Amino acid sequence: MTAVRCIDLCKTYRQGDQDIKALDHVDLEVEHSGFVCLSAPSGGGKTTLLNAIGGLDIPDSGEVWVAGQRIDQLSKGELAAIRLTQIGFVFQAYNLIPVLTAQENVEFVMQVQGVAAADRRSKSQAILEEVGLKGLEDRRPAEMSGGQQQRVAVARAIVSRPALVLADEPTANLDSKTSDELMELFVELNNHHDTTFVIATHDQRVMAYAKRLIKMLDGRIVEDIEQRAA
Amino acid sequence: MHYVQIIFTLAWRNLWRNHRRTIIMLAAISVGAWAMIFMTSLMRGMVNEMLRDGIRALPGHVQVHHPDYRDDPSVGNLVSLTSAEIDATLAGAGIERFTARIRVPAIISSERESRGVTLIGADPLREKSVAAVGSEIVEGRNLDGPDDGGVVLGRKLAEKLETQVGKRIVLMSQDPDNEVADRGYRVVGLFEANLAAHEEAFVFAGRETVQKMLRIDDRVSEVAVAGDDYRVVDALLAEVRVLMGKDDEVLPWTELDEYLGTMLGVMDGFVLVWVVVIFLALSFGLVNTLVMAVFERVREIGLMLALGMRPSSILGQIIVESVLLLVLGLIIGNLLAFASIIPLKDGIDISIVAEGMEMFGASSILYPEIEKSDVILANIVVLVLGFIASLSPAWQASRYEPVEAITKV
């Protein structure tokens, strides 16, 4: 079953007098429970591709399908609903809402989804324990380390069991030990919950965890490698 | 419902994120609300006092006259019913506060001075139920009844005439045949009024004594009727019109004294303008606060949109934040206003500017009055205009593209 399908995606940005091709006829298919790393130098198009898959950015042309639904032609409200129910996001930084505690951050998506309070509470506590943050439920982001914050973000991304998790440079602000812990958590979630992961990174250690490594350059996919994950 | 909870949680916590800015803005709204209510209560107190004084300075809430009396207030234009018939008609209909009086121009002469005055031939007991002027006796006594042969003068008039209680004066007017009608009276009392002009203008004598002097039998020139509330006179007006028949003119105080009637409308307009002007000054601070709050949270707003929150919820969040700020400020401002008005309920002595105030009919003691409608108006204006003022920053926040907002530096 296909979790993500991109067909002939193109996206051009205007920068000063120059047109930058962020996506140049990209075709991509990710199977359900896949673990894919998008690797590219800065400006290579990996974040643009991730944003297009996540419905955060609309391509100039081409098609984007997520969980069997074409999303590139949906309205803002419909895209918001897709993101809410089908996709979990982990961003590089500013991942959490500062005025909410760790548990409230995890509950945020469920609350917007309309999940009952008791159900939210039990699920968020369970997932925080799963990502190793038991006891830190009432801390606000400013009271947690970068690694702990990213774990909360991961917990939020997966707590409502989305079919797809998109992570953009999730380890960029973390030390190597915390990065490894986070990636092991991703692998575990991928193995145990069949969650599909698409991770944009230029961190070699992160790439080593992926089952499939897609290299991009100047908005094009230049290599697509099946690999044995670390 | 689930959206409402998260919107309120986020709005409330974001409000206290930059607590210094919030406290400053709260202080501004509170002072603004206080100023709206406090100043309005002072103005309302002053105007209401002027209105009440004006109404109790003989008009009552509704008056009955001969149709030509207002153009020619002479003894030739008398009410069609006699005072006995008027008493029977109005009292029989359950109206308690009314008085039938003679009110004619006259000349009063002491042994030293003469002055033009308005002579009121009154039944003192009935008069007291409608009008205040003449009832505050500061020297001597009030009239005993409609057949009392004495007169009561204002203290200022007595000073001008260089007369006093116990001395005699002469009142001179015209009878219906345009013959001079005069009579000597003994000054039995002096009254004080809120306005010096009233003390100089009115002379009170017993109604029957004046009727005899003017040779008008049991006729009167004016019937004044008072209801419970000077603002609500329509029902009373209709009832008196029915009771008095079509031969006489029955008018409300707002038409009898257009200056007073206009003042009521002007005051209501003034309150609205005052409240809106203060709010406009406040709105700059409010909008600035919200714009800053939104600007500081661009990435977070982008994050919430990226996670699937609807733009309308972002809009709601900013508006709720603004409304919470306004409600808090209004609560504090209202409490401050009540706390500063209640200790002043015994009045503020403004006798230092009494003469200037008297020029437009105000007394020298200012009694602040909180009117429910003014308080509601001030609060509604702040809330509604505050809501409108917050729409622009809230709309901007809800229009962010998540991908641009998240990467905003």
C-alpha cells in the first residue's frame, strides 16, 4: 500500500531576479511503514518536497497523494483537516507551543481533533512514557532540554497514530547522543506501529537509520537507495 | 466545544506571557473605563439635578393650560375647569401628585423697592407634592392653606426689596377685565431655592386669596401633575389628556421647557461621544498590543496551522485574547469607578464656581449619579469596538501561510 505518491512535482521560487527550481519534475512513491530519508545539501529541495507532501506548500504542477487521497488541489481548510488526521509533523525547531506543558502539547492535536479529555490524558501519558519523558508532563518547553523538547514533538506527532510522520531536520539542534536516542525512537515507532516516516536531513547519522535513502540535488532526485538500516 | 477550550487556554496563557505589557494595557483599559463611568456619572448627576430642579421649579411632569396661556400667560387664559372640579377629576382617577395653581405676572412693592415677579396662588399642601420651589422655608413659616392671607418670598427677593418676615408688601396684577387688581399681604416666610433666579422670581400666596384678589372665582391658570419618573411621562400624559378633556392643552415637561427637554437628549449623546472618544484613545494601545503579540508569535501560529488548527481558530484565539483583556480591564475599571463614586454620594461642593454653574441651571452641590444604562453603554462600546479593533491583527494572524510562518526569523 502506498503512503505517499508524488507525480512530476515542480515548484519554482523567485529569489531577487532569479528563478530557483526547488522541485524539478520529482516523482516519488513511499510504501506504508516505509522509513525514508531525504538527503540534500541546503537548497536541494528536500524541505520543499516534505512541505508539499505535508500540504504545507502547494506545488506549481504535479500531483501529491497521501493515504490514497490527492491533496494538491484541496482548499486550506481541507488541507488543515488532512494534516490534523493523517500526518504528524516534527520540525527542526520551535516545535512546541511555549505556553503549554509537555502533556498539553502532546494533547494539542487530539484536542483539536475533538478527542475526549479522559482519552487524551491517558494517551498522552502513555506516549510520554514511551518516549522516556515520564515525570516531565507538567514542564513547559522552556524548562526542558532540546532533546526533551524534540521527544515531546515526536510524542505529539505520533500520539494520534497518523499514517505518516514528516520530520524536517529533527536532529539539527541536538547533540549526537540525543540524536541517536531520537532516531532509535523513530525506528522503534516505525517497527512497532507501522508508522511511515519521511525525514529530511543532511545528517549522515540520521541517514544511516533509514531503510531507504533518497538523495536530491537542485530539486531533482538523483539517487534512490534501498539500504539496511543501522 | 473542544476548540473553545483550547482557544481559551491559549488566549489566557498568551495574555500573561508578557505580563508587563498586559498589566500596562490592563491599566490603560481600567483607567479608560473608570474615566468613562466616573465622568459620565458626574455629568449625569449635574444634568439630572438640573432637570429635576427645572421640573420641580413648578412645571411638574405634565401641565394643563388654557390653549392660549403659553403665548399670553395672563389671568384671561384660565383652565376650563374650576380647582374643585380639577381636584375631583384627578384625585378621583387615583392621581395623587398634582396641584392647581394661579400663575400670573405681577408687581411686588415693599416700602422701598418694586419688582416684577411671578405670582403663584397655590394650595401649599398640594404644591409640595409636585414642586420644590417655595417649600424650603428658611425663615418664618410656609402658607397654612389656600386661604392663607400671607405671602412667602424668596430670600434673595426679600433682600432686593429690603423687606423681611412680618413686614407688608403689595402685590399688583390685572383681573380678567384688565382692571388693576392689588392687595396688601404680610410676609410670613422666606424660602431658599437651589437657583437664586427662582428665589427672585416667585412669590407664593394662598390660592383662594389670589383668586379673590384677581376676581376669578375658583378658576386657576395651571395644573401641574407629577408621575414617578420624569423620563417616562407618556402614560401619565395620555391619562391627563383624557381626564381634562379637549378644551385645555396638556403638555409634557419636555415641550413646556424645551431647554430642559433638549438637555436630556444632548446628555445621552454626550455620554456616547465621551465613551467613544476615550475608547479611540485606548484602541491605539489595544491594537498595538495585539499586533505585537501576533508578531512575536508568528512561528507558533505557523506551527498550530501546520498541525491542523483551522485559520478561524487562530482568528478566534486572538480575538478571545483581546476580549479577555478588555473584560478584565472593564471589571477593574467598573470597580474603580464604583469605589470612587460611592464615597461622593453626599455630593461634591462646587460652590466656588456656583455662579457660573447657575448660569445654565445647575446647583452648587454636584451629586454623581450612576445610571445603569450609562454603565452598560460604556462596557458595550468598549467590548464591541475592542472586538472590531482586534479583527485586523487577528485576521492577519489567521492568514499566515504555515510554511512561511514557521520559518520566519
